[in-house]
Amino acid sequence: MNDKKKNGKELTACTHKNVKQERGYFVCQDCGIILEDYVAFETSSPSNYFSDSRLEYERKIRTSDSKATQDPKAKKRYDQIKTLNIWFRDYKSNFSEQKKTIDLLKGYGIGLNIDSVKFQKIKAKYLRYNKHHRQTYENMVIIFLAIVWMEIKETTNVRIEEFIKRTRELGHKINKKMLNNAMEKVKRTERRLELKINESASNLEEQIKNKIKILFQKDLNNILFGDVKQHLSNKTEYTKLKLNMQLIANKILNKISYEQIQNSNHKSFTAGLIYYIGQSLENRKIFTQSIVERTSRFSSTTIRKKYNKLKDILGDPQDLDP
């Protein structure tokens, strides 16, 4: 009983100055008690980077990196992350890491037919894939090797087994199933992107033509009856004429391709279209160049250029089938 009291007094009298960390806990080496209030993962306070100077912050980062690389497992992952950062660098990078891999494969006699054209094709396909699919380090390398194999398999006498064997010697974990799956992913992505491009071009064409139709109606309404009344009997006749011109404009836009209008200024193109359709009417003096110039606020030179462009595409306005 007295021994227990004595031990209790010793424990309470211990100042716990000789403390070491053991398995995540701080243990007093003098009395052996676990200091539960000082659990390592609870008491380890992060560095106050917000109050540190830039030099101090960089020093701490270098120190932590140096400590991390002392552990073999951490160093391996650390090196992979560094490689990952290099491979994920800006899409306009020099592609040096990937080029290095191709050069190493050429050392084994694989991909000797990869010239500058093929190399640019591989690069474009690889960057296009990674732009839409950010992957882990391992998957990214497999995707790259799959793209390389897709480009050389039709023009090389090297079998896929030999290609896989050599890539393994370069340190890449890959097998035939992984390579086939990666090639399927790349093909699927290419098909989806191609479809997306076609759909976007089609939608853009529709948007441009709808905008031109709205501008055409608006600019045509800006030409008041008073400007053309000497050629028409009443406002009703003028209203019917404008409606007929809008129908003609819709038919013309259906004949014009996206490539012929994609780089045009829509407003100036509309001004030229009004003048072109005006010249297709029986009375060509109703919508003169001066009237279109005054209402559209484009110069006569610009209107004439757009008119001539439409004339090259559709032919003489007098021969236009209304």
C-alpha cells in the first residue's frame, strides 16, 4: 500500500521533461506515462506560412522536400510528381519528355519511321486528349505509348509484344490489355471531339444566319416609305415588297455555305444583301446604293464589295430565281 502511494507521488512529481515520440504519441522517458494531451498529430502545429517572408517560406519548402526525398517510397512518388508536372506543362511546351521517350524507343529499333510529320501528329493527338482528360502519371504515360503505337503499327515490322517489352525496359508498367484499352479511349475521344466540332460548326452557321435575318429585317424597316414612295403606289404595296424580300433573303442564305460567311462582318454583309436583292427586283431604282448607304451607315465602297461577293457566289441578281 505504501509502495503504491510512493509510486503515485513519483508520477505526480515527474515534470515530464524527457519526452520522446513513440508511434504517434509523446511518452515520458522518466516515468513512462503517455501524455495523451500531447498526441503528436494533435499538437504538431503547421508553420505559419502567412506571416513568413518569401525567403523563409521557400527555405521551409526546400527543407520539407529534402526530408521527403530521404524516404525511398516518398522519393519515388516525388519523382513521379515532378515528371507529371513536366508532362502536364503548358500545351505549347517543347514536348521534350515525350520526345525523349520516342528517342529511347528508336534506340531499340522501334519507331524509326517517326519523322517530323508523324511526330507532330502524335503530339497534337496527345495534347488534344490530355486537354479533355487529365489523368494520373501512370495513365498518362500509357495513353502516350498507345498513341505512338497507333501511329507506327501499320508501317512497322515490330510486333506489339516487342513494343510492350521495350517500354517495360524503359520503366513503364504496361501490358497488352492496358495498351488496347488506352487505344480504345483515344479513338473514342477522337470520334467525340470530331462530332463535337461538326456540331459546333453547324450550330454556329445557324446562329450567324439567324443573326443576318434579324439584321436584314431591321435594316429593311429603317428604309421608310417616304424614301421610296416615288416608285410605289402605297404603303401596303411597300409592306408586301419587304416581306417578299425577306423570303428571298432566306432562300439566298440557304444557298450560302458557312465558309462563305464565317469571316464576314454580319452588318456589312446584310447591307450588301439588301442592295443585291434590290437589284434583283423588276424596278432596280427602289433600293439604290445611296439609300442603303444612308440607312445602314456603311460606305458605298463596302456595300459594293459585299454586293460583288454575293454576285460571285450567286450570279447576276437579275438572273436570281425568286
